[in-house]
Amino acid sequence: MTTNRPLRLGVQIAPQHATYRYIRDTVSACEELGVDIVFNWDHFFPLDGEPDGLHFEAWTMLAAIAEQTTGVELGCLVNCNAYRNPNLQADMARTIDHISSVSNGGVGRFIFGTGSGWFERDFDEYGYEFGTKGSRLDALARDLPIIRDRWTKLNPAPTRDIPIMIGGGGEKKTLRIVAEHADIWHSFSDAETLERKLGILAAHGEDVGRDTSEIELSTEIRQRTHDEADELVGLGVTMFTLGLRGPEFDLEKVRDWIAWRDQHRSARQAVSA
């Protein structure tokens, strides 16, 4: 599959096991190296290492990142829909959109990444009902139209159509939500699985009257090799995210994947020249 979208590299800086000063310095370093997007995650406790180790809240940090940076896009990979009222989520997203626009010619840089949540400890210790996977997905399907409607009512309005990124790969519910609402679909699939799920996504698109080829495809790098990432590019993936988890953030990996991204960009420019 070919696409005219530029290949982009995101870096997810996990807000765990590190001081805020170190996280802040890493955000600056990533922007200076040339990454396209800086993400964090929406949890209240570390996902690995010491369970009660250092950890920070996502949305507060995103507002600070919006003020700190100048051109990189930013967002959460991904927000947990269950933790906040949908109208509040919309207002928070709009506010960060405006904060991030000041250094970018009045155009916001915020990506609204969202999902249904899965880490039970977050729910239990902060007093949210965990429910079931199905009930959490139903809530996401219910709340996304509320969020989008609130964006039309806020004063001032968002500076742009805030991109909605939905993470997950469930074939019956998640992909239908993606077909209805997503500008970006964040998948965790290998190439064979992704190819199959793209067919399922297209079928959901037909059901809801949406051309799903307009949805940008995103995935995490994790332990993938360049060759494996190349295969995903061939299926139309244009956003790749490298995860950095504290206490040490390995910027050499960031440099390596920036070089890989730039090779692809150069090759595309040569073909179109």
C-alpha cells in the first residue's frame, strides 16, 4: 500500500522511575534530535520495575510539555477514557491545543490519543469502576461523540481539528470505534495480523460510511528490526513510536530510528522527484 503521508517517528517517554527534571530534559533532547511526536502514557503507577516507584500524572505533564516544546507534536499513548468526564477531556485537550499553538504560528500540536484502559490497579486505587473490557469499550464509544460535540461548543474553539488517535485491536468493538472516529489507528499488530485487520477495519468503514484509507496507521517499534518495520511501511504504516522507560532513557535508540526514518523520507523524495 502506498501513501502520501510522511513517515513520522514518535517517542513515548514513560513518566515512571525518573525525576521530572530528567523527563523534561529527555523531552528537550528528543525534540532537538528531530522526533516528530512526544508521547507519555496515562497510568498512575509504573508498569514495570518497582510497583511503587516514581510516577507522574499524564495530562498535567502534557500541558507542561506543550509549553516547553516549540514544534514537536505531543499527546498521550493513550489516555484512559474512564478516568475523566468526556466533556472535561474535551476541554483539557482544547486547552493543551492552545498552549501548544503559541510557539507554532497559532496552530496546535496536540494529538488526542485515547483508549478504554486496562491496568486494573489504576482503577482500583483511584476509585474508578473497572467493569469489563466490553463495558469500558462501550463507554469509549459513548463518550467520543460527546468529546467531539464539546469541541464545537468551546470558546475559544480548538485551533485545528484535533486529531483523534485510538489505540487497540479488538475486531468487533475497537475497530468499529476506529472506523467511526479515528484520524489515527494505533495498532500493536505484526505485518500478517495488520493486513488481516485492515480488511476488518475497511468492512466496519463500509458499515458506518467511512473510507478507512484516510485513517493514518500507527504502531510501536518495541523490539522490531528495521526490516520488520519496513514490512509495516509496505502495508501503509506511517507513524512509528519508540518507547523509552526509566530510570534511563536510551537516546541512542532514538538516533538509530531517526536515521531509519530519514532514509525512508529520502527514498520517497527521490521517487517523487
